[in-house]
Amino acid sequence: MESFEIAVRQMMLYSFPLLLTLTTVPVLEAYVLKRKPSLMWQGAWLPFMVSILFSRAVIMGLPKPQGFGLYAAFLRLTIHAGLCFIGFLLYTWALQHASPAGLPPLHHWWAKVLMYLNLCLMGLHLLPLPSMVVGELILLVKPLRPFAPWLRSRQLFLLIPILLLVVTPLLDMFLGGAVIFPVYELLASLATQSIP
């Protein structure tokens, strides 16, 4: 029962920042690429639910890519970086205006989660997944080009991260331990030091 309560609490904390991220990224990407935005996420919530239910530290949700190729992937990475920075600024502001007693208000947690979630999604771009920066770089290798349409299929795009999350905590140990957690610690400590 306790794990169920933790999952519900996590979903409450992550839902709004995830919804904001999964809306902002496709809209801005479509705007820059001059395409009609498509907000049908087609299973974007599935990796998020899996990461919450299996208590993974690296939380993820996958927006529908508006375009393929290195430029589109780099654009998504840049938008996540911008949202992470906005989350950092909001978290810093929330710390400076904390309530005098009791638990911090919900906007405090949402700002922190917005920063952390987008940091996780930035980290995913270091994995060899289609529609991610490193994955798109790998697909530029000439022998792999014929497989690009299959590798960019939505089914594979969702299947690989879900398997990474469910089968093994490797994502948490390597990507989280080497990149995401140290950067998050640095950002959180910078925000804390800004308290007057």
C-alpha cells in the first residue's frame, strides 16, 4: 500500500511539469521547423508510468517528434535545456519565497520537478536512441542509413526506453550516476545558495 501511495504522490508531482514539457517541446519544434504541430503523444505517457511504477530515478516521457534528423534532435535538446533553466529559475524564486512553516507549496515542488525532468530528458539525448542527438549521429553512418525508417518507427522509439527502465536499472546507474544526478546536485545547491 505504501508503494502505491508513493507512486500516486510521484504522479501528482510529475504530471503537470511533464504535461507542460510534452506540450511545449512539440509546439516549439513545429514552429521552428515550420510544420503544423501534432500534440498526439502516441504513448508518451507510457515510459513515464513505467518509470514511476518501477521506482526509477531517471524519469522520462517521450513527446512525438515533429521532425527527424540531427537538427530536429538538437532542437529538442535545446528546448529541454531551456525548460530546465526555467525550472531552475522558478525553483530559486520559490526557495526565496518559501512559506514560514510546514511543507513547501506545490509550485515549489513543480519548479524543482520541471528542472529535474528536463534534465533527465536532456540526458536521454546521450543514448543511441532514434530521434535523440546521439542516435541521429549514429544514423548518419552510411551502413545504417537503410535501417533509418525502421529505427525511427514509433514502436521501437517507445520499446527501447521501456525495456531499459523495466528490465534493468542501468539507466539510473550509468546515465543518472554519471550525468544527471551530479548536474542536478549542482543546480540544487546553486539555487539553495541564492537564499538570502
